[in-house]
Amino acid sequence: MKKITSIDLFAGVGGMRISLIRAARKLGLNDECKLYSEIDEHCKKTYEKNFPNTKLIKDIKSIKKKEINERISNHDILLAGFPCQPFSKAGVSNRKFLKRAHGFDDKDQGDLFFNIYEILKVKKPRAFILENVQNLQSYSNGKVLDEMLKKLRKYYYVPDPKILDAQDFGLAQRRRRIYIVGFLEYHEKFIYPEPTLKKVQVKDFLDRTVDKKYVISDKLWISHQNRRRRNRKNGKGFGFKLTDPSEKCTRTISSRYYKDGSECLIFRGENRNPRKLTPREVFRLQGFPESFKFPVSDLQAYKQAGNAVPINVVEKVCFEVLKYLIKSDKFWLGKVS
Ligand SMILES: C[S@@+](CC[C@H](N)C(=O)[O-])C[C@H]1O[C@@H](n2cnc3c(N)ncnc32)[C@H](O)[C@@H]1O
């Protein structure tokens, strides 16, 4: 195996692709992404700026079962960080509040797993890597995850999924995500990557100079503090989080960070309003390289960075998956007993 081919589903801005490329390079492999799927025009703009000329399928749901073979290219690895809102704590409570369906019953975003499954069934790539929120594990008492695994295990060797946290892999962000990998050929137990436990601090990810537009207004700062008081009184959590640059990690930065920055306001000293992270800092906290371009508004950039995968973690998962495939080649060629 000299070249690894992939498809990048629910690609966002290509976090999984960057991770796979990095892992492949470390193993001396070339890579080719055969296509990506993404419905959001702003993500598409960022993706194309960083990965020009990749074939695009906008809405994965537009591909009917009988068209899969023809419209989806053959590939070795399927990557999919599929939408998490139907399963995330915040997404579920928001949907309940709006009396909207969640989980698999959300016919817009919650059933996209089945589109992945149909592609796996027809195209049979050698491996897949799926990523979602940690809450997928406990959502509906684990029944949804069980159903996913039952389906995937019809065709694939799927070890038990693993929750990995970005802060254990050299990123100063707490971001616990579930990873599900699978292989067409079994030859030995797959082991998920061990944490690197590299010691970092939030300040390692911050810009040296920051435009004053990121300092929050008096009005927003007062509203954050008032909400915290109300929340405390009602026993409803803490509201905003003031983060000192010397701390070892921020809270999880979500795609709603642009709204008020409540997950992480950078402390600038007593009697000074804190500031929001810049979009570049959020991308950095997700492990994106400095060369990564995002030709979109701040609002869109925050959404894209908050929706992305933590590259350092996914790179390690990809590395282990590629190693498993390489070993599998040798196994099937009879070189490993
Ligand atoms: C959690 S984000 C993935 C982020 C990506 N892994 C990254 O690192 O940037 C899920 C993405 O799926 C896209 N999406 C949602 N429904 C889709 C559909 N039906 N077809 C294609 N993409 C879709 C969303 O626009 C969103 O960008």
C-alpha cells in the first residue's frame, strides 16, 4: 500500500482530511481524497481554498441507494465527522424545547448515519473513521450507539468505540469526542492511540497581539455576570468561563462560540473586560496549522472552527488505522504470522 484514498463526508472545512494527510505522511504514504460532501456554502468556500479541485457532492442525501456505486468513487478509507446536534446534550435540550425530533428521529440531520452505512455497504472501503459527540454513547441509554454498532458489525470488524479528549493530545482544550473505527479485514485487536499527555497551556495557543474588537463590550460583560448570578440562584450551571492564559485547557469551544464567547473569555486583568478568542486561536486550539486559510467572516470562521475535529487526536487515530491496514496487507500476504 503506497497510496491511501479516502472520501471526506460531512467535511466541514476538512479537519479529518488534514489529520489523515498528516498521518499518511508520517508513514511514508501518499494520499488522495476522491471527494468530499458538504452542504454549507461557507464551509465549501473554506474547504476549496485549502483543498482546491476536489470533487464535491453537496447533500449526501441526494444520492439514492442505487446511485451509490456510480456516484461515489472507490476508496480505502471513509471519513465522517457526522452532525452531532441531534445527539449532543445542548442539541437535544434545544430540540426538546422547540418540540422538534432528536436522535434518529430528526429526519434532517439525525438519520445521516444511515447514509454512511449505505455507502459502506456498497463501496466496502477497507476502513472507516467516524467522529461524534461523547453524548452519543449515553444518548437514549446507549440504544442508538448499539444500533449503529450492530449495523456496522454486519460487514466490519468494529472495536468498541473510544472517547478521547483533545487535552490529552497536546491541545489546550477540553474536547471529549467519541471515535468509531472499523475494518473490512480482521487480523488482530485494534488499539486506539494512547494519550500523548504533552503539557500545554492556553497561552501557547494565543495570538501575541489581538485587535480590540475581540474585547467584549461593557453591555455583554454585565449581561454575562447577571446571567451567572441568575444561574447560581436557580442552580443551573455556571454560565461564562473566565479563562486565565496559564490554565491548561479551555472548555469545549462549540460552533455557537460566536454568540457571546461564554465557553472561554480570556482574562485580561482585574477591572478590565475579558476578550473572546480570535477565530485563528480557535482553529489553533483545534490543532489546525497556521497555513490554514478561512476566507469567511468571523462569525462563519468561529462556526467552522467550533464544528471541526481536534486534528491532533484524529491524526493519532488515523495513524493507528493506517498502521493496522499496513499490517493487514502483510498478514494477508503471509508475511506476518
Ligand atoms: C460536525 S461538522 C463536521 C466538521 C468536520 N469534521 C471538520 O473537521 O471540519 C458536520 C458537517 O456536516 C455538514 N452536513 C450536514 N448535513 C449534511 C448533508 N446532508 N450532506 C453533506 N453535509 C452535511 C454540515 O454542514 C457540517 O459542516
